[in-house]
Amino acid sequence: MTASRDRQFHVQPEGRLTGRVRVPGDKSISHRAVMLGSITEGTTRVRGFLEGEDAMATLAAMRALGVRIDGPTAGELTIHGVGLHGLSEPARPLDLGNSGTSMRLFAGLLAGQPFPTEMRGDASLMRRPMRRVTDPLARMGASIHTTGNGTAPLRIEPVSGLQGLDYDMPVASAQVKSAVLLAGLYARGSTRVTEPAVTRDHTERMLAALGYPVNAADGVVGLQGGGRLNGGTIEVPADISSAAFFLVGASIAPGSELVLEEVGLNPSRTGVIEILRQMGASIEVEPLGDGDGEPVGRLTVRSADLQGIDIPRHLVPLAIDEFPAIFIAAACAHGETILSGAEELRVKESDRIAVMADGLTAMGIEVDTRPDGARIVGGRLRGAQVRAHGDHRVAMAFAMAGLAADGPLEISQCAEVDTSFPGFVAMAAQAGLGITDQDASHE
Ligand code: S3P
């Protein structure tokens, strides 16, 4: 029998969140810092790097591609960039664990290299759709093989050169946009991506901060191949996607007042603040500047009476990773919350619509699901046993639900929390959540 890892969270009801926390570094920005830092000419220093499994998978892959990287030491990395053309063939397939961002962005970055690569991941990643990146990359001239279902392993064969592409993206996806732009660095001529809705723009911002000319306006991002990136310093803010659990927890637990320090407030990521405010949440934002192109601020959240809402569709891509937490807010709100236009949630680390609905139903909440969303009727949360299905954000969202439950909550399959939020249990306990965890792995 193969070893399977498991961790269970036990959450005692009641409690409130108080004090001050700085959640770990932004996952999206940490991936990009390693990838772009590696192809700069010169040295890039990264501070606030997320030492979670996903970003560490990107780091290990870059080392396997021949890049010398010192650290992480207390969130600091020194990357000895090899330039756009200095990567070398890895000795074995790249294992990207649970990380969809790593696999999709590497597909773009590696499509134009003069050597072959193979990429794999864990069971969840090997189920996730990859044609969304391999299709546009093939139109640029790349040769990437998937399984018949369009899933990993991805096998990239070297080609004689890539051609720039003008791509109208069918899905609002920052990973697809980034993959095409990264391939565009290696392509002849110009590459342009038009997005159907605003998606996170960390790739464009970081390229520009490292001296690579990028044009971005009105939902179109373009660049010319064949330029160069300069080494620099990258400060990674705290991850708003990790802060989101605390925003919801403090909102639903009476008597809470919590300060979240140095949170990244890129406008393509702040949909969760807007949605929670529309539900009646009390969240104060104090801007603290925008160092190298990524705005940062301090958030103060106090408990509030939440109301159900019809979530505006334009906010969905701006809060795409925060819906597990938002489902918990909706379950604790008065009245119904309606989510639509969110079919992408079905192809995340788990089918987040189904998995959140299952857990909330077990907790006594009425949830109707639809292909692209759900209707959640706020009510009294019961203590229960729920499963996180190996999805980090589902595990942390349910942990916060424990604050409003009328009995103990047991959450199984939580080991993947370390992919994005190492130290979650300790930080949440320090803020006042009655949480303990238990290793339930077996051989
Ligand atoms: C990410 C983009 C989003 C998000 C993911 C991280 C990124 O995915 O859900 O967690 O860093 O580019 P999509 O691009 O698939 O929407």
C-alpha cells in the first residue's frame, strides 16, 4: 500500500479573532519571483517569499533547470539569474506537486527552450485541464503533449522557434495569460493577449519592474520577444487569499477585531473585500504604498452582521480563490447568497462548488448547486465531520466556520494546507480560533 498523508483539524466552537497577524507571502507573486528572477541578467533578491509547498515546487524546478538559488532563509532568496537563454535540460521530469500555477506558467516558459522537459504532479494536478495553455502555445509553434484528456504529464519537445500570437482568451485566466506572455518572451515578433474579464496582473507588473517593456491597457497585454530582464529586488506582500480566511473568521465571530499587516492589495485581487463589504462586513483598508508595483495595505476587520447578496459577476475573477471562504460567510449571513458565472471553481484543486456544498450541507446549511455557482441560504451551523478533499482553501475555510458552529467540527484531508499557508494552525490559534491538528497519515 502506498503511503497517504492526512491531517485532521479539530475546531472547538465559539472563540473570536483578535490581535495582529501577518499571513505568509503571496503565492502567485512568489511563483513569478522565482521564474522571472531566474531568467534575469544578474542577481535578484526576493523578500517575503512564501515557503509553502507550491512555491517551493517552482523553486525546486528552477534549480533542476540549472539556476542557482540561495535560500529561502526567513523568506529571503538570492537568485543568480541565467538570462532568457541560460536554462538547461533537467535530469528528470519536473514534479510540481499540487501546483497548477507552476505547471501552467512553466508550460509557457519552457515551450521555447532548446531542450525537452516533462512535467508531472500529484493526483489532483494530474486531473486538471491543461489544454487551456497547450492550445494557444501550439498556435505559437510549441510542441506539447498531454494525455488524451488534455491532462498532465506534459511533454514539451524543442521546436525551431516560436511565433508571436494575438490571443483572444476564451477563459478569464491569469495562468493562461501568463503562460502565453512567458512564451512570448521567446517568440518572434509581438504577442498580445486579450482577456474577457480582468485577471490578476502580477506577471505584467513584475516584467515591467524588472525592466521588460510591456503594454497593458483596456484588457489587452502585449510584449515583443527577444528582450532582456534585469536583476532587481522583489518584495512579496502578504497573500490576500490567505488573509481572506481571517477576514471571514473575524466577520462571523462576535467580539472580533483583527489587524492584518502588509496585505497585497493589487486591484485584480481585492474582490473578496468588495464582496464581503457588500454583505455588510466591516473592513478598514489603510494603504501603505506600492513598492515595486504591488500595492500593500493594513486591513482591520471587526465582526458584523452579514446579509446574503447576489454576487456581482464582474467580481468573480477578482475573488476566484476566495470562494471557499465566501461560502462560509454566506452560510453565516441572513438570507440567500447567489453565486453565478463561477464555473472555474469546478476545476480548481477540487471541485469547490461541490465540495463546499457537501460540507455546508453536513453542517445543516441549505445549498443548491448549479454548473456555474450556488445558492446558499444562511442559517445556524451545526458541528459536524467534513472533508477538505485535499484542497487547502476548503480546509481553511471550514476551519473558520468552526467559529460560528454550535458544536465541535472535525475536518479531514487537510494536509495540503501547507501548499499555500504553512503555519496556518498556529497563526489561527494565536488569533483565537480553538483549533488543533492531528497527523492521521498511514502507510
Ligand atoms: C493564479 C491564477 C488563478 C488562481 C490561482 C493562481 C495565478 O488561476 O486561481 O490560484 O497565480 O496566476 P486561473 O488563472 O486558472 O484563474
